[in-house]
Amino acid sequence: MTPTPPSASRSFLGLSPALLWGYVAIAFFMTGDGLEQAFLSDYLVTQAGFSTSQAGTLFTVYGLVVAFAAFASGVLAEHYGPRRVMAAATVGWVVFHAGFMLFGVMEHNYPLMVLMYAIRAIAYPMFVFGFVVWISYAAPQHRMSSAMGWFWCSYSLGVGVFGSYLPSLTIPWIGAVTTLWSAIGFIAVGGLMATFLVRGRGPSISGERTLRGLGLTLVETLRMPFQNVQLAYGMIQRVINQLSLYGFIVMLPIVFVRDIGFSQERWLQLWSLVYLVTVFTNLMWGVLGDRVGWVRTIRWFGGLGMCAATLLLYFTPVLAGPNALLTAGAVIVFGVAIAAYVPLSALMPALEPNRRGQAVALLNLSAGASQFVGSLLVTVLWDRVGTTGTVLALAATYLIGFGLSFRMKVDQNALAASEPEQRASEPA
């Protein structure tokens, strides 16, 4: 019996039924991982007594670890299979989050807090980006940007809508510490779904799954951007993509509450709106990217759009004060623009259709680097040039990405064209 190729399987706007529970698992996992995002820096500074520099350092170290783990996640998922990697990530997240809470936050021990938070950072990209590798093989190949749009839709639903909004309800009721503990339940549910319910073809390799083979694959992957400059361009765009997002995670909980005058509850609701918008715009840009062009979408709506949106999100409340309605409008623009980079998740594997897991690993490395660089820019610049100067620097990076996009070229049919060759090389 001849297997049905992914490109021919039944799907809705690129959503493969075989991967459905994986998308749900991502939403649950990122709800747990995102619960702390919009209030942790404010809690550490205003309630736990740590300095803004210490809070910034915590997020910077976290981002650095995420960058390396995100790279490794793609290679590990290619080598050992996404299901195994996602299951191991679930266990690791739960164990080290408990350590972060018990030995760091509750004991007010900053070194242990940084250590446990850094180790826990390995689990998040292993789970999330391991599933991206799975999508690159099992989703309809001719609708890959749409399939990745569904992934980012689930991601945003978890990390932003539920992850940011739920604390606005739970912190007044059970407090910040208990809210942090509750994240474990969401992580466990997502991990169980990914382990037992997801179907769909994954990567296959011809050699043995040995540590030596893994090492050779890692080295080969690191060489790829030097052999294919288009991969390097895509990596730079992915770093730029979320610089403002991760920079704002460090800055805005303090700026909006302490300086502008929003209540913490109102701030959490506004920040969750970013992700509520991206639930729809991730899918929208994924579908439009397949139709109007991946690079065009990134160039005009990502590069120029995010430059304008970064400035708008900061200067609107600065000029208008704690006006929730006007600020919500700026938040919506920000959510629309940041999602316009979704086609990158399809573009990178299309540049290396026979080594797509490794191409995704490079994309993941860049995604983690985005978190590190965004946090680092704020840590380095905030005290030196002030809030306004830091925001202007973040906005300027998107103009660099806009210019770089004119050097990017990709064949959007490369993945679908490689399918016969892929299936012929797979074991029965």
C-alpha cells in the first residue's frame, strides 16, 4: 500500500489532522511557560527586592541558554525523534521549575534562582521547536507557511492569551508565588498530549542514533549558513523578529506600572492582547505568505511594520498617559506586525529541503538568540541611554532587517518538489 504524502492529506488551511493534538499541546505548554512572562520582572523588583539590573541579568542568562537549547532541539528532534525530545523536555521543565521556586524564589537566593531558571530554559525550546521539526515533515508541504501559522497561533494562544491574562485573575486571588507554582499543571497536560496523542510522519535517518552521529550532525549544521548564505540571511531576520518583544518583557512591566501609571492588572491585560491578536494574525500571515510571497511578507509587514509598531507601543502611553483604549490600539498594531515573520518558519526548511530538521535547528538558534539579544540590549542600554533611547535602538534594528530582505531569495515549491525523493529514501 502506497502511503499518502503529506501534501495530499486532508487539511484545513494547512492544519494537518495528524498534528492536531500537537498544536493543542503547544498551547497548554506555552500557557505554563508564559504565566510568569508579564509579571516576573515586576515581582522581582517591587516585591522580592531585587534590582532592575538583577532582573535584567536573569532574563539575559535565560535567553542565552534558550539560544543554544533552541539550536540543539532541532538537531535532537531530527536525530532521536520529536516525540522523545518533547517528552524529556516536559520532565525537565517540571523538575527545574520546582527547583527555581523552592531554592531560588522562596529562599530569596539569587544565584540558585539564576541557575535553576537557566537550566529550566533548556526545556522550553526542546518542546516547542522539536514540534516545529515534526511539522516540517508531517504537514502539507505545499501549505507549509500556513502550517507554521497554526503553530504560532497555538504558541500565542498559550504564552500570551492564557499565559498573560490568567495572572491578572490569579494574582489578586492566590498571589504571585502560587500563580508561578500553578504553571506545572499546564506543562504536564501539554507534555502528555505530545507524548501519547500526536501522529504524523517524523524525520528518519540512515545511520545509527549514536552520540558520535549526533556530534557530526551538529558540526554539519553549524557549517550550513557558511555554505548557503540564504540560511544566514534567514537567521538574521529571525533574530531581529522578536527583539522588541523580549526587550519589552524586561522593560514594560516596570515602565507601564511604575512610570506611566497603569495598574498591574491593566498592564497584564494589555500585554495579553498582543498575543490574542497574534492568535489570528499568525495564521493570517501564514496563509497570505503562501499566496503573496514569503519574503515580501517579511519585508514590508515585518520589517517596516515592526519598526513603526515598536515606536507606537511605547510613545502612545508616554504621550497620552495611562489611557487603556489608545494603548490597546498600539498593542493591536504591534501584534499584527510581529506575526508577519511567520513565513520564516517555512522559508528556512525550503532552503534545505533534504536537511530540513537542521535548517529548523538554525532557525531555532536564531529564535533563542533573539530572546538573548533583546534582553541584553535592554540590560546594556537602559541605564545608559534611558527608556526612550533603548526603544529607538530596538526600532532601528527592524530597518536593518528591511534592507537585508532585498538579498533574500527562496523557491516556495522546494519542499513539495522534494517529497518524492524523501519518500523514496525512507525505510518501509
